[in-house]
Amino acid sequence: MAAKDDILLEEEFEQKPMSKATFLRLLSYVRPYLRTVQLNLLFTLLATISQLLGPKFIQIGIDRYLTNFSSAQAAFHGILVVSLIYLGNLLFGWFLSAAQVKSAIAVGQGAMNDLRLAVFEHIQRLSLNYFDKTHQGRIISRADTDIDSLDRVLTWGANQLLASALTLVGVVVLMLRYDWRLCLAVSVVIPPLAMATGLFHKYGMKAYRELRVQTSRITGAMAENIAGVRVAQAFAREEENLLRFQHIQGVYFDRFLVVARIFHTYLPFVGLVSGLGTAIILGYGGSLVMQREITVGGFAAFILYLGMF
């Protein structure tokens, strides 16, 4: 009974969002790699700037050498120069992205290694009473599967958050600089996107945490059955263990379908709303181009920035 209560308490804990104290404690494992983190942030900043420069080069090529040129030879030479600069920027961005990924992996895997060692050391110091009350499979699940779930946070969490924030701010500033009226037109799609994202975060995160609980239960049940296979065979409990595992697997399958339905509803909706925004920009922006209130290159760059949004 105590073991069952222990499992229920742990599952209830798993379904709670990560607290600030837990997050700060998790970051303490990143502190030894602070220098690499700083390099990673620098690579992320430079890679984002390189990405944001791409549409600007395209605008220059269109406006200066395609729609407004003095001679074909001058246009060809100008396009060639801009293309080479654009290619150089792409190669530079690729190098920065590779360095960004390499440094992120170095930090994440170093922190994960320290975390696994700390968990193993903690398990070694637990009292025998704890092992009597807690299922062996549950301990293995907590030390293996649940630790692995933190890999994405430690390796890519801050990296992706910074990259997304920098890209968002840069795109908004550049789009406003090109034409505030186009920004105002595309802002029509922001309320439904924000509402859908809020609902996705509310129900999606809850469903995903429940799925993680079931994943942990499967790992625990598998470990327990493998460790106790001799006892199960000695007392002819194979069929009973199979039925119990089928039940756990069935619950996992149901939770997985819930997560899949949420994702497969949210992502197509985002694509639909984004397509609507693009259609609005094409219609309204095209009229501004014909009225010569925005250049063709500026309009093309705006659409490219919209794709980064």
C-alpha cells in the first residue's frame, strides 16, 4: 500500500509545472560550463543577425539591379556581386549555426552527465527503508527515463528561447521599417494565433505531462518484470504480468492519441492562419507596389521576413 501511495504521489508531482526553485537548481548544473554558454549565446546572436540580413540582400538585388538599372551589363555585374555577398552570408550563417549547435550540445551533455552522476550518488545514499517501500522499476524510471526528458531543456532550452526572441524582435523591427501599413494588415491574424497558442499550451502541456507519466510507468513496469522474471516463472505469473502490462500500455496509447490530436489540430490551424496572413499581404502589398508606395524588393523582403515570424 505504501509503495502504491508513493507512486501516486510521484505521478501527482510529475503533472505539476516546473517551479522556479527547481528551474534554478537545474541551472546550477550549467554553471560549470558558463564560458561555453557565453560563446553559445554569441553564436546565436550572430547567426540570427546573419539570418535577418538575407532578405535585405535580396531587396537590394531586386531594387537596384532588376527593376532599376542603366544597362544590362551593369545589372548583371551588380546581381553577381549581391549574389556572392548573399552566398557568403549563407556560408557564414552556416558556420555560426554549426558552432551554435556544437556549443549547445557541449553544455547540455556536460550538464546531463553531471546530473546523472548526482542522481546515481543520491541513490547510493538512500536508506534501505526507501528501497523496501519503492518499486525497483520506479527507481530505474526516475533515474533513467525522467532524467532523459530534461535533455531537451538543458541542451536546447535557453538556446532556442534566445534565438526565437531575437528573431521575433528583429523581424518586427524590420517589418515596421519597411512599411507599417503592411504590419498593421498582417496583425489581423495575431489574435486567433495567440488564442490558439494559449489553448495549445494549456491543454497540450497537460496532455504531454500525462503522457510522460505513462512513459515512466511503462519503463518501470518493464524493468520490474525483467528483474523479477525468475520469480514470475516460478509462481506462474506470466499471464497476470502480461495483462497488467497490457493495461499500462493501453493507457499510454490513449494518452498518446490525446497528444497527437492536440498537435494535429493546432499545427494545421497555425498553417491556415499563416496562409491567410500571407494572402492578405499579397493582396494589400501588391496594391501598394502598383501605387509605387513600396518597392518590389521591399515587398519581397517583407514577405520573406513574414515567413520568419
